[in-house]
Amino acid sequence: MAYFYKEPSYTFSEYLLLPNLTKATDTPENVSLKTPLAAFKNGETARLSLNIPFTSAIMQSVSDDHLSIALAKEGGLSFIFASQTIEEQARMVERVKKFKAGFVVSDATLKPDHSLKDMYDLLEQKGHTTMPVTNDGTAHGLLDGMLTSRDYRQGMDLSTKISTLMTPVDRLVTGHDGISLEAANEIIFQHKLNVLPITDTSGNLVHLVFRKDADSHRNHPCELTDKEKRYVVGAGINTRDYAQRIPALVDAGADVLCMDSSDGFSEYQKKVLDFVKSKYGNKVIIGAGNVVDREGFLYLANAGADFIKVGIGGGSICITREQKGIGRGQATSIIEVAAARDAYFDKTGTYIPICSDGGVTHDYHITLALAMGADFVMMGRYFARFDESPSRKIKVKGGFVKEYWGEGANRAKNWQRYHVGGNARLTFEEGVDGYVPYAGRLNDNLAITLYKIKSTMCNCGAATVAEFQRTARITLVSALSLREGGAHDIQLRDDDFMSSK
Ligand code: IMP
């Protein structure tokens, strides 16, 4: 006979937090939202932590290189979508890693005997207007000079040699290899430069340091960067072409990988984890999922997942529950998996972070997910609404919306996400194609959401995510209490009411 659960499964909206004592030190400024992303042993720190507990969904309509940069700037992490060719996805990863680095390796370098036409060709390809000139045109050749957009103008003879236009090296201010970012920025400031080339003792170009990167760092104190001050970026993978896709993404600089699948409780995922562990050991961080229960969690934990994603059927674009009758209320899933994670930690000494994926429709759902034991959340709809998401902004009925479609919708052509053997095509849809209200810039919206989470944590007397998970008190609410939670039994001051007066 089938197994029947005694309790129904619940979603976030059916729970509320109770306040704990707020101490005088519990102010939003004192709350840290730093949270681990990768598994760690008791007493050690995680190989990768997020500065805010937000990741963006592995979806075409959400996570490209632009959104990744915007989110990493605020301290979170994007997973670049996997439903594109390996080459395209690797290029997106590369673009994030190269976008802002304290020390950038030049990817648009000229030779002195290149022509102005060569420069325009390179500009079109790479999009940079500042280019170093080296003896052999390589990123680490002998530095001969620098060319910027101030060195040439429209209408010049296109055969003009770069050597006659560039500022030669003897008139350049340069920094020595090994200089700290702070010292490089000081030279940039003192000499009013836009870029500082860094050279080794033989005069070979090593890096470039840009003024815009220094300013950006100051304005974004939470930004999530790697040891070389490059933005941290994740990438989605699937259980079909992983043997080719993973090495390409790792080579492109992806800091973390995550399996993109609607059902992660599968031998296919174990195979991918085995592949990564045998090829890279602990060097590559890889998440698995999605699961909704203890059994699924333990399977992936024992298979070596560095973090585990939780949630089936709760996504805003998801119709898996209608199509297949599979899923579980998101809150119940998190509560059970978090308990399994804690028991696993007690037994093995290894803490495996869990991610609540999908179904966040109010900011407080994020707070509840953390209180229930999630270490971070993954969201699609939330980020799809912003300028930085890749989808089109369209005017509908006098207001603006952004397109948002599921990876299980025909439009995404992502049959690999639903791989359970058999056909190499999507036989039926598990997602829809629609719109979300346009909401403006990511950082403006995120600032409000973060402030709400921190304020709530102050109400609950918690200064860190870990403390919040330990001390939060949560209650189920009845259907009538839910009604009580919204505005009720008053006439709202809307236009109709006012105009009828
Ligand atoms: P949202 O934040 O509620 O919009 O949910 C986003 C999550 O839904 C993603 O991170 C995926 O786990 C999941 N998802 C994405 N596309 C589909 C789909 O087409 N069908 C079902 N679930 C999807």
C-alpha cells in the first residue's frame, strides 16, 4: 500500500513569525545576512559564502551575465542558465569574470604596427575603448603604449599606424606587479588616471587596473568577489551533456555549478556528482536538487552535493503539480529538509547548506524560509521584474511588464531539465510563458527587501542567519487568521471611494 502522510503540506503564507526580545543592539545595521553556500566541516568555514542570502534562478528569462553582475554587486549570486549552447554559456560566465576585476587581464590588445582599422575591428568585437599596445599584441607582451578614445577621432585615415597615435610607455604611469589594489587605486587617484597598466620587472604587461572598478567597489561594500576581486558567478548544468559542459564552464571561470532539474532524487544526479568529484576533487563547488524530503536530501548529501536545492512545484511559472501531480508545499519541504540537514551535521560533522527554490511571492517569504532553516533562497519571478533581467520590457494596458517564462515552457526548449531517460525532447510542458510587472532597478528593490528582512530579524532578536534559524518561533495560522492579516473591515481610500464622495 502506498505511504500516506498524516499532515498536509504547507506553504509560506500559512505561517507567521512571533517576535522575540529585541535587544538594544538589534538594529538593521547590525544584522549580518552572510550565509554559507558550500558544505563545510564542523569548526571550518565554508569555501564559499554569500553576503546576502539571494541567488537568481537558472532560467533564460532571469540569469544572464548582466543580472549576474548586478546581483554580485549587491552580495548575491546568479546561476547562468544552462538552456543554451555550452559555448554561449561559457562566454556569459567569462563576461562576468572579466567585467570588474581589480586586476584585469587585457582581452583587447594591439600591436604598434596595427592600423586604426584593426583597432575599430577589435573595438567592435570586444567593446573596450581603452587598449594596451604590446610588442606582439598579446596580453602579456612588452608594453609599448596605451591607446584610448582620446587618441583618435572620426574621419582619420584608417591606415594610420597605432604607434603614431598611442601614448608611448615612457610617458605612461605604470604600477609594478605585486602592487595591492589599494596602492594601485592611490596612484590612479594621485595622477588622475582612468587606467593603470601593471608591468613586471622586464616591462611586460601583466594587468590593467581601472578607476571605474575602484569607485564601484566603494559604492558596493557587500559585493561578492573572488580572491582576485572578480565577481563570483554560478552556472547551471544538466545531467545529459555534463562531461562537456562542466569543463568548459570551469575553464571559463565559473565559481560554482548547480544542477538544473525539476527532480533531483535521481541516479543521474549522483553520476554527475561522481564525475565532478573524481575529476576535480573539492576544487569545484556543485549543488544538486531539487528535493522536497529527508530521503532526497540524504541521497544527494551522501552522493557529495555541496549544497542542496529544495522545492518542487511551487515556482510562479510552474505547472508540474497540475501536469504530473508531483510536489509539496514549500514550507513543509524546507522544514523537513532543514531537520534532515541538522541531523546529518550532528551525525557526520558536515554542514550542507540548503536553498529554498521558488514560490517567493512576498518579501517575508524569504524571511520565513531563512527562519525555517534555509541558508539562502533562489528566485525567478522576483528578479525577472528588473531592468537587468534579459527579457523584453513591454507596454501592456498602459503599464510596463517584463516577459517571464519557465524552463519547462516550450519557449525555453530545455528538455534536458526534465531528463528521466527516453526522448530527447519536451513531450509536454511543465511551465508557462507570461509577464511580470516591471519593477525598475535591481538594487533599488533589493535594498527594500533586505531592509524588511533585517527589520524582522531585529523583531525576532537575531543578528545573524544562523542565530535566526536557531531561535525563531514560527506558528501555523488558520484560514481566518490569514484574512485578519490583510487590511479588513475598512473602506480603502481608493479612487472610486473618493470620487463617490
Ligand atoms: P519563482 O521564483 O517562483 O518564479 O520560481 C523559480 C523556480 O521555478 C526556478 O528556480 C525553478 O526551480 C523553477 N522553474 C523554472 N522553470 C520552471 C518550469 O517551467 N516549470 C516548473 N518549475 C520551473
